[in-house]
Amino acid sequence: MTRLQWPRLLSDYRCPRPGNEPRPSRDDPFRSAFEADYDRIVYSAAFRRLARKTQVYPTASHEHIHNRLTHSIEVASVGRSFGKRMADLLCRRGELPENRTPEDVCQILQAACLAHDIGNPPFGHGGEYAIRQWVRDHAEQVFGTHGETFEDGLRRDWLIFEGNAQGFRLAARADNPQAGYMRLTYATLGAMVKYPWDSCDTRALKQQKFNVFSSERKLFEQTWSHMDLGTGARACRHPLSFLSEAADDICYRILDLEDAVDMNVLDETQVRPVLLQILGSDASHLPLSVLRGQAIQTLVNATWEIFEDQYEAIMHGQRTDDLKTSLADSLADALEQVAVHYTTIFAHRLKVSTEIGAYQALGRIVGTLSGATRQLSERGGYDHTDFLAKRCMMLAWGERYVRQHQHRPYAWWLHQVMDYFAGLTDNHAMQLSQQIAGT
């Protein structure tokens, strides 16, 4: 592959509205396109809802335990630090495009990090696993019993539902303001994408990870082609995505341990040795919060060294693995200990019981809305649906919106159902499930 070019990678183009061609962002002397990205995220309903979505510990009794919102803000802070280093590297190498500033690079990474969890469903990764299993168990209820044909991509979108792909959908699309689509710049989208393939790719089945639903395949290919990142099996990662991924990895691995101590899931004597091993010093007299801050800084420094060392391989699309796989043995061993502690964290009784409840709650919501929208499509309009279907659709989207789109095919509505359930907060999902059940 030819070397990637920063003038293309730092594109301020946005995904087009239906029927239009892609175009660059409008000029504004007081706000760059990438600042606008950040603002679009901050003011979005999807971002606000992260305050009531599980990071690791559901329904935590302490207000200072991380949720998806505070986690995303902290990841964006680390992303900004990486952005400053990245801008400095490009300036030193003479590779920063003339129409871009060091601040642009920082803002792209900060926005990408801020939005990295924007598509996560209620109950964190437990919600992903729950909805995947529920759809497998109730495939006929979602996809029909009379031999209806859906493209394979739509089935896989549901059967291996991925919060990262839902995040790309929200961040890229422009055709449905009610769903909260943000239409971010190509550069910010590139920095968000860790898995540059769609749900039909063999890697999606193997890794259970992908960044693109079938409904956004064309948008993704258009975006990647514009930045010369390749398409199909040759699509490679945007260089900035390695840094946004690293910012997320560093934050959740360290801060989730601190939360575990506050939640009495782990004892401080279990966590301190891990942080001290990362620091490589005997600073056991320091408070845990100070050790945590120093550990994050140590990992940022070490990760940046790997990125700079691997820079040419990344710029030629030759690296796919995340940066932590190349950490020095001592740091790698410390992160392995973090993984051991995660076994305890994820087996915690409260977390397990909540994830069991997520299966019932999300399944009930998806089953009800898919049934209502199937009826809408089959009967040819809102007025022909029964009382319960009308009320459920009104609850989710409002009568005006349903009437406006009542002649859309069921396949289109299935992605609207996905937008709706993925946007629910933990407590709203539980409340809505109870209302549907009549309890």
C-alpha cells in the first residue's frame, strides 16, 4: 500500500445528505470544523444519556463511580494529550498540511475520544451480549416466520450487535435528525474507527467486533475512499485511531480498578501492587489517587513511544494490532494482572444479576417494537395497526414521525428500533420494560 497522506487524513468533509455529493465544511473564522465536531457531540442527546449508562458497575451506590459520560470525558482528556504529541511529531517531520493547525489535530482526537462510546446500549457490554443472545433465541420474532428475505447484513447487524457500529451510525449519518445523527467530519470518523470492516466481513464473525452496520456500508466506503484508506479487505486504520483506542484502554484499565476499590469489589492491597508495577518504583506511601494519575501518565508515555517507533508501519497501513500489544514486558505483565482482577470484577454478584435482567428488559423492548413496526409494514399504514402497536410506536417515536415514515420497509424500521433501544439509559430501559409488561 502507498503511504497515507495527512492532507487526505485530516479531511473536514462530511458525509452527504441523501442525494448530495460530499463537500467540505463551511468556513468559520472563529470555529474550525473539528471544534464543531466536538460541539455537536457535547450538545447531543446521545452524549447526555451516557451519564445514565453503565461503564462497569451498574446502579452504583456511589455517585463518583464512573459512568459512560465521565469515562468518555476522561478518555477525551488523554486523547488531547496524544493530540499534542501527534501535532508536534507532524510539525517536526514537516508533514502537517498547510491548511491545518496543531490545534486541529488535538480537536480531532479529543472529539473522537469523546464520541467513542456514543453508540453503546444500556448496561454496557452486558447489554450487547444480552441483545445478541435474545435475537438468536427469538430470530423468528424479529425476522419473521413466513420466509421473509432480508439481506444477510441486516441479520448480522442484529445477531452480532456492536456498540462501535452503532456509534459510527450516529456519528456519520445525516438523514434523520430525530435519531440524533451528528454528521461528523471524515477525520473524526476515521479516528473513531478501530475495526474498519462491516458486519458481513469474516473478521466480524471471528472477533465479534466491527465498526460498520450494513446500512452504513456505502457511507463508510465513501469516507474511506476519500481519505485513501482503501476499501473492502484492503481498508486500513486511520493513524489517529490507534491513539484514540490507546486513550480508552489506558483509562478503563486503570480507573475501573480504582472504582473496584470504592465499590468494595477489590481491596486496595490488591490494586496498589499493580499500579506500583506500572510505575516501576516503590511509591507505596502515596495515596491511591496519586498512583492512579502517575500510572496513566506512565502508560501514555510508553504508548506514545510505541506509536512513534511504529509510525512508518502505521502510515503504510501495515499495522493492525493495538499499541498495547507492543508494551515492554514489565508493563505488559502489569496489564495482565489487571485482566486477572477483571475476572473478579465481572463476576461480581450485582453485575451478573443486572446483566441477566438486561436480557429480559432489552428483549422485551426489541420484541415489542419489532412486532409493532412489522405490523405497520404488513398492514400498509399507521391507521391499520392495532391499539397496542400504535401506543408502542407513539411511545418510541411519536405519532407524527411514524406517520411520516409509515410506508418505509420493515428492514428500515428494524434499524430505527436499533437506534431507539441503543439510545436508552439503564434506568429508562428497565422502566420501559416494566411498563410494556404492565408491572
